Amino acid sequence: MCSAEPINCFPMLVNILSNTFLRLFNSTARIRVWSQPFYGIQNLEIKSDIFFICLSYLLILAAGLPPHFAVSSMEDYKVKS
């Protein structure tokens, strides 16, 4: 009925328990429960904005890493480690 992951199994458990209680009280109604843990972005413009923000962040990060390693090795050279 559900996978082993708790995020997927809990809504199914709530659905089973709710419908069981409804049947115990002789009700014909049913409760439907669904889970959508990852909401999809439908707007293409938002997707492209998020992509360019992430890309620019990674480029800035990549530009800062080589000087960090160079300074680190120069400090090692100065203290003769």
C-alpha cells in the first residue's frame, strides 16, 4: 500500500484509519488523502531565474577556491611544515 519511507507512508496510514472509522459508523462517505512532498514549479520563468542564481553562485564559489588553496600552501611554506 505504501513504500517504506515515512513521508509517503503517513498519509496512507491516515487514509486507512479515517476510512475505517467511517465504516465503523456506517457512513458511505470516503476520505481521500494524498501526498505531494516536492512541489513542482510550473512557471518556466521562475525555473530559469533559479538556474541562473545557482549558476552565478557556483561560478563565484569556483573563482574563490583556487586562491584559498594557494594562500594555504604559502602559509605552509612560510612555517616550513
